[in-house]
Amino acid sequence: MGKYSIGEFEEIVLLTVAVLYENAYGISIKEEIETKLNRKVSVGAMRTALNRLEKKGYLKSEFGEATAERGGKRKRFFKVTKSGKEALEQVMESRQKLWSSIPSSAFEFDFA
């Protein structure tokens, strides 16, 4: 598949971080995926994917300021790195190659 390797959920998380851009932190990412894709996401799965993507160098994170509304806790914000963008582009290109290779007759159904 190339030099980049990401699973389907990692792809979704990476894309969602890009969508949220300046506001990409754990809960906002989880809520965006659940809203846009109508898919339940556990906090544990989210944390695991974010940590894995950061270890691969596809994401970077930094802590925001502590806020009173969060009891003095700081949010951890994520951003897509250059390698993360390249991984997403490779996945997109691979999928487009497959889609464009499907003969039109493959989706002609003669059955109910």
C-alpha cells in the first residue's frame, strides 16, 4: 500500500482532526465523528487512535490553557502533520484507483 499505513478508524480520526483544525481535541473529535458519520466512538478507542497517530508522526499535539469550566484542566489539541497529510493523500489515491477500475457493468444488478 505504500510507505504509509493507517487503518480505517485512524483515517477517520485523521480526517476529522483536519476538519476541526484549530478546535481538534478529544471530545470535539469524538462528537464530530459521531455526528457526521452516525457512528458511536468510545473514549478509549479515540485515545488509542490519537496516541497511535501521534507515534507514527501523523499528528502532533499541544496543550491549551487551563480553563475554569474544565476545573483547571487543559485541553490537548491535535493537528495533522505533513506526514499525516501525505498518508491521507495516499489512502485517497489508492481508493480512487480502485473506484476508477470498477467496470460499469459491475453495478448492473439483474436481481431484486
